[in-house]
Amino acid sequence: MTPVVSEEVREAVEAGRPVVALESTIIAHGLPRPRNLRVAEELEAVVRQQGAVPATIAVLDGRPCVGLDKAQLVRIATEDGIRKLGHRDLPLAVAAGASGATTVSATALLAARAGVRVFATGGLGGVHREWTVTLDESADLGLLARTRITVVCAGVKSILDVPATLQRLETLGVTVAGYGTDRFPGFYLADSGHPVDWRLDTPGQVADVMRAQDALGGPASALIVAQPVPEEDQLDPALHARVLADALRACETRGVTGQGVTPFLLDYLVRHTDGASLAANLAAVRGNVRLAAEIAGVWAEAE
């Protein structure tokens, strides 16, 4: 099924104007009400302030939507029963007429189908800790290995196995660069403790890599632009380490598995850091959205 693309987004794509895709999981599942709707509107405003068009993506009544109006944003933020949809869930949601918020994988897929090249999010999914026991790996990685889109993020969620995720991205052939840093960001943390092989320092350099991807004609994989949260906004590393260790033990004790692991751990961090992890998350997302809009602007000028 072709996504239902809003008139504003469709006209911008056709005219070659900058567009930034935004996921909806952070709205429906990542933030408490009513703050979630305010943040959704704020992130769209950040995109517009940089001269780009926001394309928040979700599935409503079985229709994949690229670009939501105010009423649709309100539905995603306030309606009960909004599902969490990865790209594997899209056919089921469409067939069932269901409504759901899109994760990184589903957002990237639908954005690419609509002709949107730049996507901003918080942190990617990845390889979970204890992978050798659980074989738990985010669908984000495989989808990004076969989707030509530029994803601006704050690295991968720090609750994951970061070095294993970086190794998996290399194996899958996904291009990864630090933005303004030689270190791979850790979502809540400016530095995950691991280096990156490549560094980009300007939106123009990112656009150059995007053009090179197209010119080389290789596999249609993503470009991950990993921008660290500002150090003054990051979660205190000692607090992060202590609370995450407690959260992992609680997760194991309660038998949380599969798709339930990430939301459980993130919620635990929010509650046991007195909201500091949420503040760091939002600081990272705001910065990523701003950078994505700048990249989209340079990319549009070059096309």
C-alpha cells in the first residue's frame, strides 16, 4: 500500500524542498500525557524554524500516513489503544484497520516510500544485552541495511549492547559517522565509550556523503549520523550506570522479554532518575531534529 502523504509533504517532495521525517512512537509511548502532544508540536515547530517541512509518520485506521495534521497528532498523543508498530507490523495493522505509532524501522520504511530522505529520532534500537542467550536484536538494524535514508540520532539506546550493535551495523553495511565527534554517542550519554571510524562536522559534509551514496550505486542502505547530546544535558554517567544495572536486574526478575524490554527499561530509568533521563532524551531529540532540518535544507539546495 502506498502511504497517504499529506498535501504539504507531497508538494514539498515534488518541488524538491526540505522535508524531515519524524517518528510517532515517542509521542504515543515515550512521553507522559499531556506533555507528549506539546513535544510533538514543538518538534514540528523546530523543523519549520529551520525552513523545512515536518512529516510525522503514523498509521491511523489502517492507513499509513506521512505528515499528520493537528487532529491526527492529537489522536496519536491521546487515544487509548495506539499500538507500537515496527515495519513487520505494518501489513497486519493495515489489514486490521488498526492505529499505531511507528518505530524507527516503520518510520524509515514509510518515509523512504514517500520520497523523504532525512529522518530525525532519539536513539536507534540495536543488539540487546545477553544476545547470546536471547537472540534479541532490533528490527531497526536490518531495515536500515536496505533503506536509503539518512537518520540523525543520538547513537543507540544506552540500555543496549553498544559494541555489539556497532559490529552488527558494520556487518550489515550500514554507514555510520559521528557528528562533531570521534566517539559514538550513548543516547542519554554524550559518549558511549566507543569510537567511530568516521566524523562529519557540517550539514554540507553529510549531504556530500548522501550524494556519494547515490553516485556509487551500491546497496540501498542508510546513513546514520550520530550526534551526541550536549554534555551539559546528558544524564550523569554514574547515576546512569547505577540505575541501569538495577533496571536490568528488575527486568530479569520480572521476566520481561521481547518488545517489552525497551519500554520497561526506559520507564525504569525515568522513574529512578527523577525524570533526568527523560530530560536528556528530549535534549537529544531536539538537537537531532534541528540538525536533520539543516541537513535536509542543504540536501535540497544541492538537488
